[in-house]
Amino acid sequence: MKARPYRWALVGLVALMVALFDRGGAAAQPIVLRYGVDTEHNINALAQVVAEREGFFAREGIKLDLVHFLATGDRPSDRSAMMSARTMFDMTRVQTTLLIQEVLQGSNFVAIAGVVNNPAYFLVARPEIKTFADLKGKSLAVTIPSDGITLTARTMLAMHGLKDADVEIKDIGGSGPRVACLKSGQCAAASLSQPSVFEALDAGFHALGMHIEAGHLVYVVDIVDRSWAAAHSDIVSKYVRATAAAFRFIADPGNREEVVKAAMQQTDQPESRARQMLDYYWDQSHDVLPRQGEIDMNGLQAMIALLGQYGILKSPLPAPQRFVDMRYLNEAGVP
């Protein structure tokens, strides 16, 4: 009879352990977040790769499922491609210029975190073109007129005394095809991203300048559908918190070797190239990456102003607050 209380106590303890195990097991199941991407080996995904490698997503209980969808150029610039793929993903990253135009056309997308501030693009030219003045009467390959790269390229031309009419602007989607245009001799200069720029430099072309000279901007942001985000605010906040941790990790000089490995993984480039790319990111004067995923409203306003300056948007220009929702950054502890 004396053994019965002990037996019941043991049964109760086992039941408690089973309950705790079940509860913990359920909590351990990661939340799948479908993230739309339209490019391969793009260094813009560096924070995501770091968040995965360093366990920041796992710590938040997030599993990123990359959903590939077809678009054009360097980013989802084809509106129909992105809109038709909307049901395929929960979140994606786009240029702020595309987001702005989408919202003004009635889209429900909204920016919830920063990805790239100033674009680490290079304006590369043939060897005989020594200065911007030498571009007069020649061709420059950029992207579509409303693209941030085209807008900053035009700004650079103006800064160096060239008018739009002085240069033949060619719209060519993708840095790879623009390199091909350079090599074929059909383009005198082109705006190129990393790592495509290295192919051009290795072929004997040289950089006249970087697009960051156009001034401080917000170039790429993470976006979600407002309604979906409101219904899944905890998931969005977890994602933002994980990528904010990744940006802080990238900025910490003590983590550079791990960041180099992450860049090699993402871009499929050798170590020497990865270090070259990251040198531009780590140079704080370039302000390429946010410090922790924040959205600089002054930089966003500057991008809106560029769209207005070049006739893509008409006055009165919209306020930058129309295109962002800061609640998720705030919930993630990002000021």
C-alpha cells in the first residue's frame, strides 16, 4: 500500500514530462516564411545568408523558403511578373522605385525593413574613355527609365556636366547582358553590379565612378502585403529581428571572416572576389548596408525626389511615410 503514492507520483511526473515535451516539440517546429527571389547569387541577400548561417532565423523559429519567380533585369522590374507571383510568396525584396510606383497604382505592398541603402554599382567604360566628358556622343547601357540605377546614372552624368541628350541611353536588363554589350563594342559604358563588374574589369574596361556619388538613398527594401503582414505580424517581426541581427553581425569587424564565407556562398565567387565586394560594404563612407535593417526616411525621400526630377512622378510628390510601415522594426527593437 505504501508503494501506491510513489507509483502515482511517478505516473504524474511522466505525464508532466510528456506534456512539456509535446509543448516544446510543437514550439520547436519552425514557421515557414515563403520569400520570393528573382535572381541567383545576388549579394543583396547577404543578410539573409548570414541570418541562416549564424542561426538567427532558427533562434526566432523561422525557416526561410526561397520561392523563385521569373522577372526581368536585376530585380522584379516586370510588374506583371511580380504581381502574378504574389500568391507564391509572403515577402520579397524590391527596389524602392518599383515599390513606390506599385503603391501609387493601387498595390497593397509596403516596406517593412531596409536591405540596401546606396547601390554598389559601377559606371564602367571602355579604356579610351578617360573621363565623363569623353562619354559625350557615346552610348551608356543602364536599365529601364524608372529604375534606381538609371536615375543615379543620369544624376552622375549631370554632376559631371553632361545632359541626357549628350549620351545615348540604352535600356538593357541585367548586368550580365550589359557586360556583353561592352565587350561587343555596342556600348561605350555601362552600369554594372557586383560581381559582374569584375568580368568587365578583367576584360580591360575601367570604372569612371560609383553610383553612390549620386547621394544618400534607400535602394532596396523588404516588402509585404499590408493585409498579410497585419494578420501575421509576429512572423514579420521575427524575420525583421533575425535580419537586424545579421546586419549587426556583418558590421562587426570581429566577424569578417565569417561574412566572407557567407558572401562566397551566396555569390559563388572565390574568396578574393568576395573580399573585394565586401570592401565596398564595410566602407562606412559608402553607406551601402543599413546598420540593422532600418529604413532611412531621408534616403527614401531622396529617391522619391529623383523620380520627380526625371519626370517619372508628377508633383505634388508623395510623402515617404506612404510606402513604409515601421511597426515591425519597432517590435524588433530597431529604432
